Amino acid sequence: MRTSGAGRSIPELPASGSPYSPAVADWDELRARAQERYEDGRSRLPDEPDARQKQLTRMGNAAGAAGLCSLMGGEDGREWFARAAESYRESWEHAPPESWGRPIGAIKARILAGDWEGAAQDARWALELDAAESESPIGSYAAALAFAVLGEWSSVRVHSDYARTHEPFPNEVADALAFIAAEDVVGYVEAVEAVLESFETRDEYLEDIPVADTVLVLQALAARRNMAAELESALLP
């Protein structure tokens, strides 16, 4: 067992026996595979609109995975996060309505790259797409995330409150955003630890990359308000 910054006991992840175990992850190999998936997707990018938007989304996922592997390997991953954001943004044009995962992915990628200017641009883009008017919880989360990047904290509280009171959105993520907006340090620590635990107790990850990327995004936003938590995990750099 180990203890988090707020005193929560957390079981150690298995050292072996799972393909998702960070303890045995070869970050260089995982990054190479992600890069290969991205390059393969780019080499076969179709012209047909629906097939193209799907391929661009897969490319965004692969590029984001390469960026996360870079972070876990001690590098910054900025180039790959930029490619992820660009792919997600390009995929929007022909995406189905309410595909809020695309702007969310773009904003998160910019934050993970430490590119706050780019994050602000993508945040404004998400709001131009009317994320703040969406009635879906994921749309409200997109709006809350965008407003957080822009420092419009009263709007963060409104939209994170909506997201966290509607299923099936993971309310601990919206809770964390709401607590950042309210500058509630204790509430934020408890919420972000719950998000981290949700990553530590799952056995599947996007693109098979065992990294708590949402925690990294929340921590980056919290750090801008001087309230980041002390967290340790095999799923964090």
C-alpha cells in the first residue's frame, strides 16, 4: 500500500501480469507504436467525409498516445500533442453532432503540451461551436474545460455543476473542475484523488497507454491557481 498527498491509502499496481501495467511499460516501444499508427493513418487518409473524420480521430488518439509516452519517458511530447490537437480539430467538420470529444481532446492535448496560448485558441473554438449551449453532460464538460483555460471561473462552476449532476458523466472529474473554480483546496484534493483512483482501478486505457491523462490536465489547471495536489502514482510522470 502507499499513501497519497491527502492520506488516502492506494493499492499498488501489479508489477506484472497485465498488458496495461505501467511497472513493465516500455515507453519508447509504446511511443514508437503510437507514432506508427499515426503515420499509417496519415498515409491512408481518405477523401470521403465520414471515413476521413473517423481516420482523423484515430490519428488524434495515436498522436496523443505518443505524447503521453514521451511525458512518461521524461520528455515533453509537445510535437505529438500538437499533432493530436490539430487532428481532433480537423475531424470536427464532418463529425456527427455533439461530438464534443474532439474539442475536449484538442484542449487537453494543448494543456498537456504546456501550450496555454494554443489551449486558449482551442477553448475559444469550443465555445464558438456552442459547447456552452449544449444540453449534454459532455458538452457541458467541454464548456467547463474551455472556460477553465480562459480563467472564467464563474462559468466553470455553472457548467461543471451541470456535468456532474447528469449521468453517465464521471462526476469526480466535474467535481475537480468545480473545486478549482471555487478555490476549494480540500475538495479539489479529494476529487482529483478519486479521478486518479478511477484510472488505477481500470484494466483498459485509451490506445493501451496506462497514463492518468485527465489527472495531468486537472493538475495543470489547478497549478494555475496554486492548488495542485501532491500525487504519486505509476500512472503519472
